Amino acid sequence: MSRPGRLRLAVLAAVPVAFVVATYFWPLTAVITRSFRGSSGSMIRQVIGAGSTWRLLGITALQAAASTAVAVVIGVPAAWCHARLQYRGRQLVWAAAGIGFVLPAIVVAVGLRSVVGADRVCSWTWVIVAHVAVNVAVIMRTVGTRFMLIGTELEEAARTLGRSKTAAVAAVSIRGSLDAIVGASLVVFLFCLTSFGIVLTIGGGTLRTIEIEIWLQTTRLYRLDVAAVLVCLQFLLVVAALIAHGLVTRSRAPIVSVEVTRRRVAGWAERLSVTTISATVLTLSLAPVAALAIRSLRVDGGWSWLNYSALSRPLVGSGGDITIAGALWSSVLVAVTSTAISMAVALPAAIVIAPGGRLGRVLDATLLIPLATSAVTVGFGFLLGYSSPALDLRSAWIAIPLVESAIAAPLVVRVLVPSFRSIDPRLVDAARSLGVSRWRRFATVVLPTISPAVGVGLALSFAVSVGEFGATSVLARTTSPTLPQVISRLLGRPGSSNLGRALAVSTILALLCAVVFGVAERFGGRRTRALEF
Amino acid sequence: MKRMITAVVLATALAATAISCGNDSPSSASPKSVTLVTYSGYALPEAAAKAFTKRTGIKIKLVATDDAGAALNRVLLQAGSPEGDVFFGVDNTFLGRAQKSDAFVKYSPKANDDVPREFQLDEAARFTPIDESSVCVDYDQSWFAAHQLAPPTDLQSLTDPKYKDLLVVEDAAASSPGLAFLAATHAEFKGGTDGYWRALKANGVAIAASWSDAWETRFTVSGGDRPLVVSYASSPPAEVVYATTPIDAPKSAVITSTCFRQIEFAAVLAGAPHLDAAKQLVDEMLSPEWQEGLPLSNFVFPVLPGVTLPAEFQRWAVRPPAPLEVSVKELDDHRDAWLSSWRDITE
């Protein structure tokens, strides 16, 4: 790949930068300026000085750190098994973890509640379990790819030098991947720091993190000033973690495709470990959804399709003819639009980030910020930032796809960058010296390399968009709600028939995300690398 | 590569154009519609809404988001450039906050003269009472029968050790029935309220994030673990109407001495794009037909006298004779302080 010039990169970078400013920084500014209007410096000092604020920060960081630690403890061995060993179900475990990541948080939380029981689920332990279920894929995939790059030879060399098996792994693979492990851990830490749907649904009203407190202060207590102080504190935390992430992952290993040889599982101890790890990942990723599906089919102690057949009836009191089928259709439409926007932003961003210059690194980190901030704040930012008569996006159809793509685009960038990096420059040069035209070079060298990643990126973006809840729930829609909005509406109405329908819609939503992402990975996954940070 | 960059820039530009072209918002300036801003649990009384559209040609659109308190805050936040024309869903626990804002204009339908004085809480004639209901502690009759335990009779008895770990309430900071129940305890215990909540906490009260959390997942009637729940005086008929498979009688019943009355109001929004239609809609909400539709759409009582109640309501709903009360002013003066100490106690 010929390196694009600095100017051209700057022009390309303008697209994602403009996008992040419009969908993130401008709404955030609108919220913060509106919130601080008429408030005094003493209030800010009071909030920052309060012991309760620091306790809140401490709890938030602690649960995020614990979630990350557990994800590492499960994810790193799972990654090692995937990279080094050959066993039945190896690809299944890899795919299941990925599906766990794309499942909507509300679905995971509601599913976990039905496994554990609503009375017992309300504790930090289960919040951590849910966080691990969603995020273990990030560790597994980031670290697993690194293990494959390191190759088996060094580990074998260490063993011939007399190290034990575990010591050899520790000395070679773990030490060689330390930056990948720390980098992925920081990203997981960030996701858990600002996670909303999981903590709210599992924690009921009692488990509070800084994100929950922001939501509570903004939407319920109407203390915008307090919320804004917390948003700023959270923002600082996120930026600090991102800077750390940028420093750690600075020396990214060159991306070359390595043919990895995997050996068969040997001995009962190893077999037991592999089975335990695989079963843990599979259970974490799939049990909540399985429980949800089962519960949606139970009516009054028996098996029934009743909750599903009830889906064709219009929603009561919606002022017209909103049906679940209609909501499904409008969800798909919104997600497709959001996916198109994400791709339009992610492609130029990936081209800028792939060469790895300073501009690329800054853009990389900037794109991660929206992913790691309060979705509720961004939603409110849209309400306040785009309410002028000249540009009133609040009830515009495009508002929801825009917000969703702000969350999906950074993930797509992560899928595209490695594939841009893996374009073999020698092939491009060879083609050029043979006098092959630009378009043919693009069609025969670039396109085949990046197209599987584009496919997986599209699917990932679709799955994330279709399940987005935090920001979407803030943005009102009059005529065509999305599936997560329907779930929240159904959960807010009395009666077991409404609850049953909510479970049925959740199951459909989960299946939609899982199938779209699963299928795309199945066909493009061998050569692509999704969910790496 | 250069071509590719050009292609990408072009695609982005196309996408951007598509965005700006697709930007004709559905709510803008079509004169034959009115937008009702409300909370997500709200349901239009379908028959009355259809009749209104048929008679006037005005279609009703809904912007329904979140809990009642959150929906109000959203409106206050956007005072002057509202998302719709009429707001429905401010109740007496939040009325004081709404009255201080300039998000609403003065309007009072003629029919409001027929509504009893006890429901009129706004002297500035901006907020029109539409319905009333009561937040009460409900209990699972079959659970108490099966455990041969007499259900509690009042708020004080909820701290009795024999009811340990049986009650679930909503988060007072996050949910509007939760706040109403907190107000009920202040009406009952005045200065002793904090002590009462400490006793409740010691007796194992569970806190749920929302009404649906409490009722659908914690209440034993829905398969949960708690036979006492803060809900509504109209929950028993709702249980009958919304049963997945028909049932003859509700399993839940109401402890009437614990009830706190909620009155819900409608108001025309300042800066409403369809002011006339907005006034017509508020008029309509006090019409006999709309009022008759309220019990089965929202499980509340109409405020207009002489409206016939549906059979399920006549049979199963409770209208507490002497509900607990806290004035709008007192609530508004103390809401923040009450919530703050409630959060400290229950944390």
C-alpha cells in the first residue's frame, strides 16, 4: 500500500473528526453549558468535596477493576487455548464470546435475572458476572491474536531450555503479550466504568455507579448542575484511561499473517482445563439469552407460543397502529442507516489510523471517547444541542441512527484497521511496476484484503445499533419506536401478558443481533479480527 | 490508494447529503396533528382518541419517554422549545416543580368548572386535573392465606418483625410511585419519618428500580419473592384485565390505610407549534368519553363526576376513603431534603 501523503490523511481525518464533533462533543458541550447556567462555584466545590462523591467514584472504579480482573483471568487462558490448541468446539467458543459482546445489555441483564432470580441478582457479584460475559471477548480476541503472532517456536525453545510448561507460557507468551493484555484490560475497564443498562437492570435502584448517578441526577432529581460535575469527573477518568491505553499499545506489533500450527490437547489435566475454560465462556455468553428464550415460552406454568402470537396485536394506547412487526421493521431500517453512516465514517478513519502516525493515534483515541461516556448524557445532549429552529433534530428520524452510529463507528474502525494494515505493500508495488491501473490494483489487491473486514464491520455495527438502549431511550419517537424502546414500554405497563411480550421481543432482538454477527463472522471471520483493542 | 480515498470521500459526502435530505421531521408544521408529550407507561384511551380525530380531523401523536418524573424534567429542560403541544403526566408530587417553570401556558377548559375543588391544585390555571389514583401497599392474598399470617393493616405494622423481608418498594429517587410512598410516610410520621425508614430497612425492605421491577419481578403474584408491594389502588383490576390467561378474581388486594392520592394534570406547552389543537386536546381530556376511557387504559379514576366506571373497576378497584395527603407546597419545599435523607438511610 502506498502511504498516503500527510495532507491527504488530514483531509480524510476531517470526516470522522467532524462526525465526532457533531454527534458527541457538541451535544456534550450543550449539556454542560446548560447545566452550569446559573449555578455557583460553591456547588461545584460542594459536589467535589463531598465524601459521597468520592465513595461513588471508588465503588465505580472498584467494580470496573474487579470485572476486568475476572475477564482477564478467564479471557487470557481462553485466548491461549484458542491460539495454541486444537480441540472440538474451539471456533464455537470464540464465536460465542463475540456474540456475548453484541447482545444488548438490557437483554443480558434481563436474562441473567431470570437465571439467578430477581431477589438474589441484585448484588455487585452479578453485575461483575454480566460485565465479564459481555467483555470477555475483548480480552480473548485481542490477546488471542497476539499469541498467534508470537508463534509456538519460542515457547518450545523455552521448554527445551528446561522450563516447565506453565513457566514457558508465562515467560514467552504472557510476557510477549503484556501490552496487548494491559491494553485490552484498559478498554474493558472503560466499558465497565461507564456501563449503564447492566448496572441499572441488575442493580435495581440500589447499586449505584457514577453513570447511574448521572442518569439519576439528570432525569429524576433534576439536579443538572450536580450531574454535569459528575459528567466532567467521568470524562477526566475516561481520558486518563485512554491516554494510558494509547501509551501501552503504542508499539503495536506489525500485522503479518502467520500460519499457526496448533497441537492436539494432551493429557487429562490439559483436557480438563480446556473443557472448564470453554464451558465457562460458553455459559457466560449464552446462558442469559437461553434463559430469556425459555422464559418467553413459558405461560402459566406450561409451554406456549402465546407471547409470540400476541406480538401481532397493536401496542395498547400507542395512539395508532404500532405493532411489534412494525417496530422490528423500523429497528432494522434505523440500524441499516446507522450502519451506513458508521461505515462512511469508519473507512476514512481506518485509512488514517492504519499507518500508525501521530495523527492516527490521536484520532484512534478520540473515536474511543464516545464509546466510553454516558450514553444518556449524549442522548440529552442531542435534545439540547439540536433544538434550534434552524436545526431541530430532536424528533427527526435521523437523530437515532446518528446517535447509534456514534457508538458503533469506533467498533467498526477497530475491525477495519488490522485489515488495512495487512495489505501487503509488496503486492501493491509489484502490481504498480507491472503497470496495473489504480482501479485494478484496488479491485485485485486492496478490496479482497479488506472486504471480509468490511462485512464483519457492517454486521457488528448493525448488531450494536439495533440493540442500543441508553441514548436511544432518551430520544423520543412518535410513530415508530425501535425494539429496545418497545421492550421498555412493555415493561412499564402492568400485567403478565405485557411482561411475556417484553420477554418475547427481547428474545427476538437477541436472536437478530446474534444471527447477523454470527453469520458475518462465520463467512468473513477467518481473515478478520473483530473486537480487538 | 488515491482513487480509493476519493471514493471514500465521495461516499461520505453522499451519505451526508442523504442525511440532510432525509431531515424532514414528521412532527413539523402539519396543521392537522397535535403532539402529546407524556411518560412511557401512558396509554391513550383509544376509543376517545379515535373519536377526537374523527370529529376534529386532528391526529394525536405521542412522545412517550421514561418515568413520569423524568418526562417532566425533560419538558422543563426544553422550556420554550417543546417537543410537542401538550404535556400530560405531572402529578401532585411534582406539581410545585412544574409551577416554578415557564414551560407551560395558562389554559383551563370550561369543563374544569365541573371538576371537584379537591382536585384543583393550581391557582394560576395552567394545570388541569385529568385523573386520580392512589399509591398504596398491596398484598398477595393467597400468600398470606397459605402462610396463615394476617396481612399488615397500616404503615406502622410494616416494621413488625413478623413481616420481615416481605415488602418491596420502588426507589423514591427514580420512580414516581416510590416518591408518592415516601410522601405517604411523611404524611403519617411527620418528624419521625427517618426513624420509620430505618426501622423498615432493619426489617428487610427491598428497593426496586421501577414499578414494573417491583410488581413484575419481586411481587409473589408475578412469581417473585415479596408478598407486599407498593403499587396502586387500581392494581387488582389491572391484574384481571391484563392476565395472560383469564382469571376470575385478582390475587392482590389493597391496604387502604397506606394510600397516598396522586392527581395527574395536563398543561399546554409554552411555544407549542399547534396551540389551538393543543387547547382542543386538553378540552377533550375532560370530556365524558375520554374520562370514561381512562380506567381501563391507565387504571386511574376520572376526575369528572358522574362518569360510569367499567365493571372490573366497580368490582375490584379501591377508592380509599381518607387518603394520606401532603400539600403541593410542603412537597416542593422538602422534596430534595426528603430524598436526600431517604437515599442515605436506604443506601
